[in-house]
Amino acid sequence: QVQLVESGGGLVQAGGSLRLSCAASGRTFNSLSMGWFRQAPGKEREFVGGISRVGERTSYAEPVKGRFTISRENAKNSVYLQMNSLKPEDTAVYYCAARTYGYTIYDSTTAYDYWGQGTQVTVSS
């Protein structure tokens, strides 16, 4: 079992920044590929970005490319999502997710085995 706990969400004005954190436990962290997803009210959960097991590769959804950055610190069992130049359309509950096998960064929710409880990000205009 893998437990994931997100933190760092909140209310921010458009153009501002937030950094989300996700702390993992229950499994050797560098055996996990990690992803960030988000879900806005009335919409399906969507891929934001992902990072490979040791952080050498990242992948981002088009709407966030150039604004969001994913990183990880395996020594701290943590993955981060730095969000800059935030827009009102970034408002959503943000989830981190872990995949326990393979080396590819997947953008589908079905590819991930464990999920955090989510943290709310609200961007005001």
C-alpha cells in the first residue's frame, strides 16, 4: 500500500504562484512514477503532468506547459508541483498519483494505482 498526502493548496490571484507538495509512504519512493491530476467542478479528472522514478523525465499537459514544473526529492519521499502564472481556469482539486511499475509517464487516470485525497486550488480573477 502507498499513502499519498497532498498539501499547499489555497486561494491565489491570477498571475500568482503556488507550490503543491505530495508526501508518500508505504513503498520505496524511487520505485514509483508520479503524476499530478486535477478535477474542476463538473469536469473529468485530467492529467497535469508526471515525473519518472528518479526524476530524469517529465511530461506536461499542453495547458500548463511553460507555467508548471514537477520535481521530486526521493530522499524526502516527496513530489512537488510548482505552479506559476496561474489562471482562473487552473481552479480545481489537485491530486497526486503513484504508479508502481513501468518507466513510462502515463497521462491516463487508469494507469495509476494510488491517489491522494486532493488539495483545492482556487485562482481568482
